[in-house]
Amino acid sequence: PDAFYAMDGLLETILTVLSEFGAFPEVIRAELDRYLPFLATTKILMASVKAGVGREVAHEVIKEHAVKAALSMREGQANTLLESLAADARLPLDQAALEALISKPIEFTGDAQGQITRVVARIELITSKNPLAAKYKPNSIR
């Protein structure tokens, strides 16, 4: 019986989280603007190498500017990683090229869109077979 109660509690918690979940697009946009340049460093490295910079040199330049930007962000300043990289003569990428590398943030999510589509399809299949399950509200009086 304890396992049943534990599982019931876990399922109730999951359902509560899902029913009360909220996405805040402006907060997401702000986080993307703030941290996307760091996520793009591999893409920047690859673009630099394709443009003729040695991998080790490009890596060192990107690391140097990323650390500097991260430290300044900890002091409350804006993320200046792209601007710093664009101004560094050791990399052949200007501001426009760097902005183009991060212009499609969805590219950084891998197969997330496909995974979401598959999960939603699976949920729709289950709830269509069990219509009462779709109407269930956590912590409701039974």
C-alpha cells in the first residue's frame, strides 16, 4: 500500500505541475538575449575555422571573450560577447556575421520540436481513448 500512496502522490504532483504550468514569452526572450551568445560559441568556432582561423586560436579567442563577458554579467552589465568577438581582429567574423549565427534560436534546440510533437500526439491518443482522463484536475474532490 505504501508504494501505491507514493505513486499516487507522484502522479498528483506531476498533474498539478502540468495544470499550473505557465510560459512567459517575454521572460524567455530576455533569457535568450542574455545567454544565447554563450550557447552559440560552438557555432562561432565552426564559422571561424571555416573562414580559415586555426581551431586552437579560435577556441582561445572565444574562451577569452566569453569569460570576460560572463564576469562582467555577474557585475550586472549586459552581455557584450558578440561585440567583443566582432571587435577582435583574430576572428574574421564581423557583428553582422555573428548576429546571423544566432538569428534562429530554434536551431539550438536540436530535435525538441519533434519530441514535443511526438509527446503531444501520444497524449492526444491516450486522452482520446480515456475522455475522463482529459478532464481530470489534480487535488479535485472525487
